[in-house]
Amino acid sequence: MGRTYKNRKQINRKAILLAHFGTSFLSALPSLQNIERHVREAFPEVEVRSCFTSNMIRNIWSARRRNPERWLAKGVSGEVLDVQSFLGAIGGLQSENYRTVIVQPTHVYHGEQYEDLKSYVNALCSIRTIKQVWSPFEKLVLSRPALGTYGITYDYLDDLQEVVGVVEHDVYKAEGMGASMLYVAHGNEFFSSGVFNEMLAALRRNNPKTPVHIGMVEGFPGVEDIIEELGKENSRKVFMKPFMITAGDHAHHDIDNEEPDSWRGCLEAAGYEVVTEMEGLGSNHSFARLFVERIRQTALGNDIDLFRKPTGAVR
């Protein structure tokens, strides 16, 4: 008689994989660590790991691994120094029997990085083994970025309003200094960043006395477009912050830089007094907790219990 597989079970541990865009700036790492800390505190029974979705950022860290002592001495963690791609990290989890995995992107919105991540997850979920018991994952689900995504399960306008509620204190700060509020987001030239226009409209509705603007390092509106908008206002002072998870390469090279072609340089050349605050959104505790809530909702929607220790082994 042949062997039966009906009663066999695989070990099924649970994990949360935080998919960051990533950063090469040491001063920006605390923003990612803050998100990770909030997630670990919220789900103490679940393994929490991270990966970087940016190929360029991972290549930088790969080169740094040639001299690990230098970076470890600077306080860089081993997880960051050895940071993996999504496929590398998910493969490591699967080989250690983490077969129920929630992938939580810490991207701001549904752009190129999130779209690629979704393709990876969908491809892995399409795997069908001859015997179901040996399938690589029990459940592999993708959560949504801070500003949500399209679909009918979760209304992205609700996600957007949550983000507005968290960052609105910046607008109050700008009002207190008699300045226009300017966020500079990453943006991209691949996918529409229209959700930022909806967020901008919400911020303006809530704060009619303070001019608010959102520009893009890549895409529309760029710095020239923002200067044109500012020219229609009376204020000659701008409070500028990156609308990015970390204040890394773009924040220090494109936004707040002594070079004349940086955002600050262009604004000052146009006659504006510029006050900058180079802190990533991930350092904001309330913003970091948004990802905790995204994970909680994704777990609930996929019948995943994140508060009970896993059981079961191969028999």
C-alpha cells in the first residue's frame, strides 16, 4: 500500500516581512528602526524581518559588506548590513518554516516599488505543488502602503485621511511661523501620483488659512511648478519637509542641499526664506503605527491570528 499524505502537516510559523524601499544614509536608519520597533511591540508572538526593495540601495550595502567592521562600528545592525531583497528574505523565511507571511510595504503610496512587490507576491502565490501539503506557503498576503491602493476591500480615501490626520501638525507648525507648508515626496515617472493631489486637497480643506503644497522629486509638480504656485501667495517663507519614509539620499542631495539646483537652492534663488526639517515619516510614532494597523487589518481579512503561537510539525 502506498504512503498516505492526508494527515501530514508542515510546520507553519508566522512572520511579518517589512518591505522598505531602504536607505544608504546612517542618519535615516532610525526611521526604519522605529517602524520595526512598533511592529514588534504590537505583535510579540510573530517573527518580524525586513528587506529593501530598492536594487540601488541594496547594491550600496553589498559593497559595504566588504568592510563590515567599519559599518558595525558605526552602529549599523547586522540585518541592515546583510539586507536582502524581497525574494531573498522570503526564501529565507520559507526555508525556516515560516509559511504564513504578511508582507507589509512601508512605501508611501502605490508606485513602482509597490507594483513590483505585488507582482512578486502574486507569482509566489501562483505556485501549485502536486501534493498540497508541500506547498511553500500556507498564506502569503500583501498588505497595502501608507496611502492605500485601489480595490473595494479597503477604501484608500480612509487610508488617506488617516495619513492627513497624522501629518497635519506640520501644517500647524508652518502656520505658527507664518510660512507656506511644502512637502516634497519622491514621486516617479512610471505611475500617476494623483493620490497626493487628493491628500493635498484634504490638507487644504482642513487648513484654509495656511498655504499647503506637495512637490515631487521625480514627476509632477517639480520645483519650478511649486515656485510658480508659491508666487501666487503673499508669504515669502516656506517650511519644507520630505514626505518620505526616510530622510536619506533624496532629502539630503535633492531637497536640502547647498547646491543651487536643490529644492532649497531654487527656492532661495527665487527669494524665499526656507526652513527645513529633514526627518523621515518613519520617525513619527503615529505614522509608524499606521503600518501596525495595516498589518492588523490584513491579518483579520485573511483569517491570520497574530497573537497565538504556531503549532504543528511534519509527521
